[in-house]
Amino acid sequence: MSASESRRILIVEDNPFNRKLLQTILEQEGFVVEECKNGKEAIERLKEEKFSLIFTDLLMPGMDGFETIRRIRDMGIATPIVTTSSMNSKQDRQRCLEAGADDFLPKPIQTEQIRELLKKYEKNTTQSPAAKDDNECPVSPINASDYRILLVEDDETLGRRYQQFLEKFGFHTIRVFHGDKAWEIFKLHNRDYDIIISNVFTSGIDGLGLLVNIKRDYPDTLVFIYAAEHDTDMFQLAARIGADGVLTQAEFESGMIPMIESAIYRCAQKTSRATAADTVNQVRKAQANLIRLGCAEPCNTIDIAYSQLTDAGGDVASCRRFNLAGRCGVVLGDVSGHNVMSSYISAIFLGILSSVWNKNQNPSDLLRTVNAELNKADYADYHLCVSALLWDRRRGKLRLATAGNPGALWVKKKNNGDIDIEELGGGGMCLGWVKEDFIFTDCEIEMTPGDFLFLFSDGIDSKAVIDILNADKELLRRETTKGISQQILDRILAKQVQKDDMILVALSEPETISDAGLHYSFPSTYSGVEGACQWAAEMIKAEQIPEGKESVLVLLAIREALINAVNYGNAFSHQAFVDLSLYFKPGELRVDISDEGAGFALPAILNKIEHIRVEQLGNRGLAVMNSVSDQVVVNGSTVSLIFRRNI
Amino acid sequence: MNIRKQGTTLTLIPESDLTANNIEGLKDYFIAQLKEHSDFTHIQLDAGGIEVVDSLGVNLIVGLYREAVSRSAAIEIIGAGENFIKVANFFRLPSLFPIKKAEA
């Protein structure tokens, strides 16, 4: 970070008055202040520029502060983030920290508090140009200056950014714009380059073509391919052709260096018996980007705690809310080994997960799919132990599947206040070892409100958790699940020396989900749609149809959304469910329809009925939803139709 | 589902709603009847038994209309109830062929 960058602060705040106030204080302290009006603007800015400190508001239109922080961290940016908000409850602070913020500044802002924060982050804000920033350029186990890279990227901005990134680590990097130019240069001067890094989409020969040519004629050259988005087929193809690493642009700055080091390490192992240099620092930093605890949504029902071993591993834990009807997924992964390769496998696992999880919400399906993907790539001695669960909170049903991981502890509360703990069996074969897909264990339970389920990696002994729960039943008498995992983990660590990474996930529904709405669920069939429509027709009273709306057309729009969920969301799977919820407000009716699919994007220009030709068959259902309702909102696999009184 | 043939007028009388749940059976039946009575010059769809029509039902009606046009036959809907007419108007079906209300 240059001296000028170390004095730059970014303010993300939608309120112009608050923005000006903070700017004035910071400028008085001698800082250069840049402003963004919302999270989206900030994300764009941070792609291009660096800052020593970021202040962000929490409540902003569009992308709120929590999401903004999460995205900044996902970009691999470690700059300290301070949230500023009038939401200053303990829970809000906790959420900020969980999202990745470093500090919390309550509004109204006090000058003295800001000075204290600036002092606290002095290292970031007063660094000299010569100083080395550990966050940006960690100690590398290889001597990067020994390696020369040919980078192929036709986008000027991206190319410059990646070139600077690689050079920062000491790699001598030459950039070319086109694949054919790269091939031409490489043929003439192949001794000058050790590594090729190419965007998969380049002019002339594309990245895969370049990979084929180089691996055919110069097999010892390392080739890495990156793409704008994860594409399983393309990634697998690149791996089969012989790419030494494949990753998405989003992972470039967090994953490329460990990937290069891993490939160099593997090459060194092939050619000599020499062991790799100490890779711990590097791996730790790479791993920090891979452990994704929790999901972006605020949640009081799933709690994850993690204790990392001092030497790195590759454990991951993640949860996801699939729809607004309360269907959530949790995945806990434990990668074998404690080295660069472990982190690399974790990255691969997360990449696969990001593409397949929504479409494979059933835990057994998810394990089968991930196993198939890992087997395509053949990672030799490495394997993954995974627990996956799907929790249908509204119905209380929870499905769990394990591949080499421990099972879970199901804690049932008895009427007399006692608890009954049942161990759910785990085991099964780890992912990535064998191609068979019947090697996992699975079970289904019905959790009642107040029950707890604990899921953990093999670093935690189930007996230790049972002892703690039996010894202190007060632990489970709480309104929220938040914090319980950390408390248990702390107690375990107080009694034993940590020998492995430890991840503990707790799930509990404090009480039956209830809200002001009316809810109906049905198996995903057309006859189910009929039943749901009859239910909706009975539940929506004439006076609850917003004034100016035709009830027959409102019911038609609901019917179309339900058909859409059966056809596309659940792809005609009769095992799947559709949830229908009705919410009434004066002058407004909101209808939520959730399926088990991956969600869909509304067409940019969604035709109204009057604009489509009557002969046209496609999109008629969407057109009805859009024409009759005042607003169609798609949030994951939930579509909301909002009907308002016509003014 | 009933059917009536008077001269060259073919009247299709569905007894269930034109909705996703029923549409496949109705479509097959319509196709079979049009094939069997191919000498028609006039198709009537009697909507007296239809309470609900969804987009798949509208697609079926439009399919019938296109079939009639391809055979130079006339088409109309008769006996339509109030709800049917609201949906038909919403989809602008009256711009394609006549829709007659059910007699009181």
C-alpha cells in the first residue's frame, strides 16, 4: 500500500448529512476521504481502488451494510471496516462482526470515538511506502522471482489489476491481450516463461485452446485458467486437458497464489525428494478466505463456531437459506491434510458447492453430486468428509447425510425440563475417493420447537458435547440459538488440548414459526396446485382483494405462479414441495410462493399481456403475474406477488 | 367431456376446468375429435362447464383457434360464464373469435 493509499478512507453512507459530517471529521484528521452513496457503488469502487479504512452505514437502500461488508470480504479485501449505525443493539453489533466488520460506531457519531478508532487502526492508516503489508503480500514459501508468468487477458483494467497483483508477490509478469499472441510468443521464447495464466475467453485462441497447445508441446509448463463464473463443465474440461489450476475471477486474488504454490510444490515432489518449504503462513491466509461461516441472512436459528488449529487445515462450514418459507441448508466439510493442497481442495469444494447446492438441496443428492464432480478431477490422496443437512423449518423436518463425518446430536426437551440426547449415526465414505454413490449415510428426523441439533467435525468428540449439555441444562434455555456453539466450544477447549480444527453447528427453532400470514404447503403436482388455489380462494375474502383488482385475475396470477413453481422451480419433481403464504395489509395483498429450485431471474423486460401476441405460447404465465400484480419480486426460490389498491 | 356434431358444426363440451391439472387429457381428446370429425366447418367450444381457465387452458383454446384457421373453419365460444369472460377479455381472445355469454 502506498503512502497516499494509507491516508485514504472510504465512506459508504446514503444520508448526505451523515456523509458530510463524517467527511469533515476525517479530513480534519488529515485523511483523504472518498464517498459512495450505497453498497453497490462501494463494491465497484473497491474493484479499482484501495483504502486504508472503510466506514459503512448499515441501513441503505438496495444493498445494505451487512451485504456490502460480506461482499467486500468475499472479494478478499482485508481493509478494516467500521460500521456506523443507529441500530446499536448487541445483536446488531454481533451481526456486523459476523458479516466481517471490525468495529461498530454508534450514531450519533462522536468525534472522540472516531479519533480512537483511527488510532486503533493506525497501522493501516499511517504506513510508510516502504512498509510491508502482511495482509497484502504474505510470506511466500517459494521464491516468486524465480518464476516468470505470461498473463493473457484482453480486458485492460482486469489485466492491469492481475498483473499488479502477481508482481506484488514477486512474479515477473508479462501481459498479452490475445491467446494467439500468447501462443506465438511462447513458441519463440518458451524458455522465458514458466507459468501461463489465461482467461478462458480470449481473442484468437481461447484459454482452453492455448492450454491444449502448451500441454501438448511443453507439458512441464504450468497453466492456470480463470473464468468470469464457475462453470462445472468447462472447469472439468480444463482439468482433463491438464490445467494446473482453474478458478473464477472472484477467487483470483484469494486463490491464485496458493494454487501456483501448490502446483510448484507438486512439480517439486515429482522431480525430487525435497520437502516443500514452510507453507503455514501462506496456507493460513488462503484458508481465511475459504471458511465461510453462516449465510448472509440474519438468523437466530443456526449458529456456527469455529476454532482453527495453529497449522492450517481446509475445513469449511456454510449455511444457506433457500427460500423465504424457511428451508435452510448447512454443509460442514473437513478436508484431509493440513497444507496448501487442503486449502486448494476446500476452494474446489466451495466452487462446486456454489454451482450445485441450490439444485441439490436434498443432502444425499448433494453428496452424490459433489462426489461425482470431485471424482472427475482425481485429486489423488486428498478427500473430503462432509455433513450436509436440509432443514424444513416450517414443517420441522430435517434430513441429514454424512460422508465420512460424525453424525449429529439431537437434543430433545422433555416436558419436565430434562433433556434426552440421541446420537444420529454418521460415517459413510469420504467424498472423492470412490465413484460409487451409495456410500453415504442419511436419516430424517422431525424436530419440534425447542429441540436442538448439533453437528460437528471430527475434531470434536460427541461425548464432550453430551457431558457439557448434561452438566448445564441452562445452556439450552435461551431465546436464540446465537452464541451457544461458541460457549460449548470454549468449554471443550478449556478441558482439552486442541488437536484438529473444530467446527460446531447448532440448530434450533425456539418456537413454532408463526407470523401474520396464512400458510399452505403441497406436494409439487398440478393437483396440488388445484388444492392450493381452492385454499387461496377460501382464505382471501372479497374485502381483502385490493380495491380495483378483479379477484378472478388475482387468483389467476397466483395460480400461474404456482404452476411456474411446479414446472420450473421443482422441475416436476413430485418429491418436492411448494409453499404458499398470504399476507394481508390494508390496501395490499402479498402472496409468497416458494419452491425448491435455484430461483430464477425475471426477464429484463417482462411483457405485459397487452404486449404479447395472442398466438405466443411462451412466458404467458409470467406475463399474467406481471400484468395483474403491481410488483413481482424474486428472492431466491421465492417469488412474491404484491397487489395494491389502484389509486 | 362431451361432443356434439350437427351438420358441419362440431361442438366440444368440456366438463372440467381448462387448467394445468386437466389440460393434457383435454388436449388429447380435442385432437382425436378433430381428426375423427374432419369435415367440420364450424367449431364451438361450449364453456358452460368451465369455471377456471389458466394460461395452459388459454394455450389450448389458441391451439383450437389456429387449427380452425388452418382448416378455414369458423370458431366460437358459447355459454361462457362471467369469470370465463373476464379471463378471456384479459387475454384478448374476443379479438380472435366471438365469445357468447351463457343464457341467463
